[in-house]
Amino acid sequence: MIQAPLQFDSRFISRFHDVTIRVFESEEESEPGADDEDISNSQVFYSSKLILATMSPFFEDLFTSGMRESTEKEVVLRGVDSKVFKVILDYIHTNKIDIGSIKDGANLLKEAD
């Protein structure tokens, strides 16, 4: 009997995640005491460190480096377009990619580099 590959969507992953990824489009860090405002300018994603590290050399390095991200439950990425990151994350979880336009494809290539 042939089984279909596992399909994951963000609703499923959010129930079983072990890492929260907070994506800021701005590369600038906020001033001390301005964390609440800065958080409101971010997009939050949920995933599994195991899945991310297995599917992405970037996340493998991030989670096995011994640095803070390897032990904490939240990772902060700055200077990343949240829409493009969602496409990348969806690809990591489903092995499928949906590029809406040539501009989206160009942005994806830029972030993937």
C-alpha cells in the first residue's frame, strides 16, 4: 500500500511547534523600552526545529551552533520580507512552492540567498 506524503499546514504546525519565529522586515533593532511597539511590527510563524534543521542548512546551522537560538523557543529574523518567508516556510513544510508573480519570484530568490 502506497501512502501519500505527509501534508502540513500552518494550523497543524501551530499546535505542535517547538519554535516561534518572529520576522521583522526592518533590519534595525528597537530602542530599549520600545519592545511592545517593535513586536507589533513583526509577523509570527510557528514550526519545528527538527523540520527546519532537516530541510534548511541555514536553520541547521542556527539550531546547532550552540548560540542562543539553539536553546531558546523564539528566533528573531530581521530584514526579511514576511510574505517571502511564509513561502519559504510553506515549502519547508510541504515541499511545494507557490510563486504568485515574477516579482514574488525575484524577492524569493533574493531572500533565499
